Amino acid sequence: MQIIKNKDRSRLIKAAKGLIPCDVSIDNVQLVNVLTGEIYPAGVDILDGVVVRVRESGRPCTPAAAQAVDGQGKYLLPGFIDVHMHVESTMMVPENFGKAAVVWGTTTAVTDPHEIANVMGVAGVKYMLDSAKRSPLRIYTLAPSCVPAVPHLEGAGAAFFAKEVSELLAEDGMIGVAEVMDYIGVINDDPRMHDIIQAGLDVDGFIQGHAPCVSGDDLCAYLCGGPVSDHEVRAAGELVEKLRLGMHANIKSSSLSDTVQEFIKGVKNVPIRDNVSICTDDVHAADLLSTGHISHVVNECVKGGISSMDAIRFATYNAARELRLEDGGCVAPGYVADLQIVSDLTFANRPDMVFVAGKMVSKDGVLLTEKAVKAIEPGVNTVNIPQITSPDVFGISSDKAEEKLLVFSAARSSMQPGQKLVYRSFPVENGKVVIPDIKENQFISVVNRHGSGDMTTVICSDFCLMHGCVASTISHDSHNMTIAYTDPKDAYVAAKALEKMGGGMVYVENGEVVTALPLPVAGLMSPLPVDEIAPVIAAMDEAVMKASDYRSPMLLAIAILALPVRPGIIITDRGIIRGETLEFIPQRLAA
């Protein structure tokens, strides 16, 4: 696929030969050539958003370009490409995400809007496409493939089949099918997944994968099913196997998880690394503002021992080849002029200049295009919780004197396959299960917020909530309401607060809302720009950290407790499941 379609090749030829002036000339730079691995002095000329000429150092651009840029001896390289991310995870809408990310050197992002699709369906995806048009960086969108991720295990606000995917693939800005998370469905040739992937193949679209811990014959079957990439590699050996089988593997460092170090262990044993690229997956606005975007992942790779040239290739040329962007990811004649100028090749700081299609959009780390402002909202409150009628619904009911219940683990180890089931006896008083050691064990509820009335409440052994209640409508991927609490009264107050604000996050203590993070766009995003929403996120995070002793940020932990497409024990609004088999498991045993 050509990024810039229908180029006027006659004009480009004339500009390359010096017969007509260029729009921009960039001189006095060290060109980072991702084709040869060399770095050398050069000048670059641009017309109609396309690089038309790369000149030897010292040879002037003739005739003079309309705009001359002095690179001051710094490095010129392609803009970074994020091959997989969810804009919703930034908690900003696409236009404001783009304005926050482009100043870090990201010039292209490929997004999967399945978060909002699970809440608002096709209308939500079209909202994201419209917002993306106002972004200064290039945003490509993939049609969500798994809405919900696993239909029989969780309730969402919409359901996508081949019909919905085909409808979206006809929209401008769509380039393929988003991460195919139902890997078991693909491996077993489930008709729904088969038809969704076929809809993408019918338009020659990119088919993005998601296959954590899949190996051997199952991995071969998954690849035969159509997906070509994976951003869920968790171990060095897994990486090597997937690269050997022709899969594109994406190094990831996000606000939810980080695979860089395991990736580095594996990739060091692979001489040819053409199928390695980089993604962020889920990055919150506060992290984006302070630590960067793709630049942060590149920096982590360099710190981990990957050469700067390899890390740059992963984030540029390799990424473009994975996505089949034929004229992207390189500084050479005929390629789109998505460029950045940097002072060094560690990428710890913002670039000195960023160009998108030859237009300078950032200088000295500051956005030059229209300043980010409060965005337009869809105008729909997506929190529908008719089942929340009183604090009573947040207890576990029983007509026995004692219940033997599954004790859920929220620790990182619970994300690994083969987690053992632990059952424990709890007393019952006045028809409700009682947790005697409430400081060590808490309640967690997953409440359907799309109107079905379903909810599941479990006892958790290690969420480490010392007091109060944390509640969120960000809960991957169906984004039901997830609530951790010690007192059902606090849980009720939190649920009602989220309903009133249209979604977001709250911390409640002693029946009062202490801190709130309103996310009225589908209960996932704020219309505010990054410099306004980041401090609100930070305040929410700080409030929750004071109430918990969890090993990693609780706001991130609570967001993935209900994600069924990962190994381990998972809670959804419909029950408790084992992720590796996608089967329900019993919450109660005979006492």
C-alpha cells in the first residue's frame, strides 16, 4: 500500500533533476540510513510530501527550496511507526493523542479501536476515525476482530461479525483487521473468526495477530489462519520460535506490561531481525507526556544492549514492511518525508524537529500545529447498570452456614498458564459470606455496564487494598465496571458515581468519593488534551497508591483483571474462567 497515493511522478522527477524547486531542503545533517546501516553527512530535498533527492554533504539544493532547514549537524532519520496501539488506553481521543505523540517523533500509528467498539459498536469506531482526521500524525485504523474478545465468556456493548468488519473496512483510513485475540477460535477454525479474517483478506488487508504462549502445531495453525504478527511474546524462546516461523514479532513497552528485556534475550540469538518491530499497545497519557511514545521503547532497547541502528530499524523500516507501507519507514527518493532530527541516538528526549509528509509539525519538542484543546464528545452516557440497586448486591449470597469459595489471585503470576485453583471455607452471616481477615482478602466485582444486569463477585487474596474502594470502567476488553473493595457500601457509592459521570475511575472511602477521573467518552477517554488530563490521572494514581500495597500500579492491575484472552484465572461479568482453555470454572465447592 502506498501512503501517498497517486503521486505526481512527473513533478517528482523534475524536482529530483533540479528542474523545479522543492518545498523543503534539509541540510547539515547526519543521515541515518536504515537500508544500509550507515550514518553519513547528507542533504535531503522534499516535494509534495515526498523525498525526491538525497544529496552529498556540501552540495546545495538547486534551485533553492521554498523552505531551508539547517539540521545543525544532528541526526536525520525516519519518523517512528507504532505498529499496534489502542488510543483509548491513552485516555485521550485520537486527535489529542496525535498531538501528544508526534512531539516524541512518532509520525505513524496503527490503532485498534476495539475498546470503544466493545462499548459503542460501529458508531464508536467511526467516532475514532473522524477524530483521527484532526491528528497531526498519520493514524491508520484496523477493524476490530474480537468484539467481544470471547463472546460466550463476557458481555459487551456490541458484537462484531464479518458483516460489521466488512462495513468498517470500506471506511477511509482502514487498512486491515485488528489483533485477532480469539486465537483458540482461529486454531480451531471457528466460523466466526474464519469469516472475519476472510473479510480482511478479501480487501488485501493487513491481519494483525495476538497469540500469547501459542507454540508448536497450534502456532502453525494460527499462522495458516491468516494473522501475521504478535505483540504478546512473553519469553525469549517464544520469540525465536515465532520469528523462525515467519511471524512478525513486536517489542512492547506499555503502561500495562513490558516485554523489552525478554525480547532482547531472544533477539540476540537471531542474526536476521527483519521481522522485529515495535509497539506501545497501551500507554496512559501521564506516561506519554513524561516518558515518550515509541521513543521510550527504542530507548529501552538501546539501554538493554540493542544497537541504535537495529532499534531504529525496528521502529521504522521493519515496521513499514510489516504493515506493507511501501513508501514508508526510510529516508530515500520516492519515500514519504516522515522525518525527525535528533541530537543523539538514545531517544531519551524529544526530537529537535519532526516532519510529517514534509511539513514541520514539531520543533524543540513543541507542537507547531493547532494546539490541543478539549475535543468533541459523542454525547452518549455508556454506563448502564440496572442491577446496582443497593449495597447488598456487592455481597456474596448464601443459604448455608459456610461456603467453600475460589480465592482469586490478582498477582502477576496469575497471568501464567496452569495456575492452581485455591478454595477456602468462609463463614456466612445473615445470608452473606463474611471475610474474617478483610485486611488480607478483599472483594472484587465485575459489573456488566452495558445493560445485561450480569455481575460476578469473588474474594481476592492479594489485591492488597488496605482500605477504601477502587472502581473503573476501563476494564479490558469489554470494559465492564471492575470494583475492588472491603465494604459493599463503598462499592455501591463508587458504582453510582461512575454512572453519573459517564465512566472513568474513582476512589471511595467511608462512603465518600475521595478522587475521581471522569472519562465521559465511552467511559474510556477524556476530551481533554494531554497536559490537562495527565495531572488528573496522576492524582488518581496517587490516591489509590496510598490505599494499597500492590506490587505494581493498581489502576493498571484493575484494568486487566477481566481480560479473558490471556492465560491464568480471569473474572468476567458472567463468571470465572481459565484463560488458556476459555472454560468456566466453579466458584463454589461443596463445603
